[in-house]
Amino acid sequence: KKDMASYRLIKSIALQNKYKLILTYSLYFVEMFFLLLRPYYLGKAVDGLLDGKYNGLLLLIGSYLIWIILSTIRQLYDTRVYSKIYTDLITRTFYNRNKEEHLSK
């Protein structure tokens, strides 16, 4: 019974914040995509530098900057989203607890 109540609570939280959570995880996916591209661009940078060209190095620097910017935006955004979820959950918990105590008096 406790497991089902926990499941319903998590499901209601997820549904209430559906679009925010989708955006958070989408930003995370894009961030990890740029992280996975880094070895490829590193190889291109090395190949280019061996040929005396800087295009690969510029791509590496650009992808790294994009990754840093996306990572920062995602961290700021998901901190706000998860803080709001936490605050709502705690508020709901204390409201229900106080309501039960008031009714039992």
C-alpha cells in the first residue's frame, strides 16, 4: 500500500511538471551529445594541426564553448525545477500533516 502511494505521488509530481522535466532532460541529452562529440573534434583538431590548419582546433573550441554554455543553462534551469518540486512536496506534506493534526483534536 505504501509503495502504491509513493508511486501515485511521484506520478502526480511528474505530471504536474511534465514540460519542465521534458525540457530539463532534453537539455541534458543535448549537453551529453556535445560531450560525446568532443573526442571526434579533438581528433579533427590534431589532424588539422598536423596539416598546419586551425579549422579543427576552432571546431573543438566551439563545441567546448557550446557544451559549457548548455551545461550552465541546464544546471541553472534544473536547479530551479527540482527546487520548486521539492518545495511543493514539502509544502504539501506539512499541509497534510497539519490538517490531520487539526482534525484529530
